[in-house]
Amino acid sequence: MGRRIMIVGNGAVAEGAGAIIDAADFVVRFNLSRNTAQSGRRTDAVAVCNTGRPANEMLDGPEWRDSAPVRGACEIWSVRDPQKFASLRPQLAVSHPELDDFCDDRTEDFARFAAENGKRHRIIPAAVHEAADAALVAHSPGSYVVPSSGLVVLFHVLSEPEFSGSEITLAGFSHEGWDGHPFVAERRLVAGLADAGRVHLIASSSPSLSPSQGA
């Protein structure tokens, strides 16, 4: 029997779902993890947007560094491969000139923070990002900038041998937010993975806290 892996987005979770999340063997949260009080407390890895404004917000102030999820985590995952995002800069300069700082890389700063605090740092490879892009094609994503960090982390866990055979459950995923992510297509993709039994979902509100197989 594989490990139980819980990937917890920053959206709403069902009442009482925190107990299910805390009972997992490995819990991944994201960035500032602002829903931690409602979604349990266990955190083994914090996945971060390691470029642009989100990275600056986390690294340049005390809130992220001093948060309970970051203090409790044993790993920091940089979701954005530096070389991949460097390669995106020229095309974004044309298509999205307002995102002039989107690819500014802070990966080394996250790696330094992790080393100084006894945590493992890993960079999710560009190939994972590209696999997510390829999978989205079948779900009519339209024009978008990049997949969300949640989708990239999900594809990393699904493909990483370290997690092979694990039961993977998602919670706190509303598939809403910045319009540079293809959230409608991501919702369809995740629902398909759930229907195929590759992931389980805990809805944002549910009379039953059993992880569902549906969307």
C-alpha cells in the first residue's frame, strides 16, 4: 500500500476535512497557505511560485518565513523551473508586456532559505510543466500564460518515482483566480483524472468527508 499524499490548494475545504488532511502521510501546501486553520495543520512541503511578485512577497517579508506551514515543512518546492521561465521571457515581452517581472527568478533565494533552515529544496523540472501543457490541449485551454502551480505540482507527484503507488487526494482547489492560468481547462483535466481513479477529490463543501471520485 502506497503513501497517502494530500495536495492542498488555498481555496475552501469541507468542514472537518482538516482531520483527513492531517491523517495523510505527506501534505503539500502552496505559497502563503492562508487556509491552514480550516484545512488542518500538517505540512510536509510548501510549493512556491519562485518567480515574480509572488516570490518577492514571500521572501521579502516576515509573513511567509514565519508562518506555521513553512516552519513545519521539511521541504520547499520551487514550482517554476528557472530555465523554462527564462525561455518564456521574450515571448511574454510581446504577448503580455505588463508581465515584465513575471520571469524574475528567486530560486536561489528559496534554496538558500531552505538550506539555512534544514529543509530540502527541490525544483520541479520543466518537463513536468510541459507535460501539464500537453495534457491541457485536449480540454480547450485557449490562450493562457502558464498552468497553475497546483496543476504543475499534481503532475509532479503523478510522475515522480518517489510517489509511485501513492494515493493522491486534492483539497482546496477552486480552479479560480488569475486569468493567466487556464482554470476552466484545468478543472476538466482534474475531473478526468478523478474519473479515471488517478486522483481523489475532497469537495469544498460536502455532507460526507470521504474523498470523492468525481469533479
